[in-house]
Amino acid sequence: MSKKILSFEMALRKLQEITGELENNELGLEKAISRYEEGVRLAQHCEALLANMEQRVEMISKNLDGTLKTTKIPIKTTDNEEDNINE
């Protein structure tokens, strides 16, 4: 049986639920730590999905002759430099 990948929307919803539980301060220490760890895993999952989607986004533009072309949108790095995905 294959493992189903959690969608971004569902992971974000679960992460918001966990955040709400932790903010209410109604969980015991063990349960709070367990939920925190789950939240970290969900946040990492969301970040990975977003990074993948970012790489798939393309910019559509016109060539001088009127034909359409697609190019990858440059992604800003942590150094505020742009990396072109095509390279």
C-alpha cells in the first residue's frame, strides 16, 4: 500500500491547529512537546512543497516575433541574489 503525500493545504491546516493548541496552554508537557515536534515536521513538509512549487513556476513572455516562450522565474537566495533555475 502506498503512502499518501499530505497536501500543502492539509498540512498547513494541521499546523495551524497545533499552533492553536500550543497557544492555549491547555496541553500537558509531554503532549505539548509531541505536538510541537509534529508541527516542526509539518512546517518542514510545507517548506519542501513550496520549494518544489517555486521551481515549477514559469514566466510566460513574448519573443520579438510574437511567439510565446516560457522561462523559469529566478529564485532569490538567502544572500538576496537571484539564481536562475535554467542554469
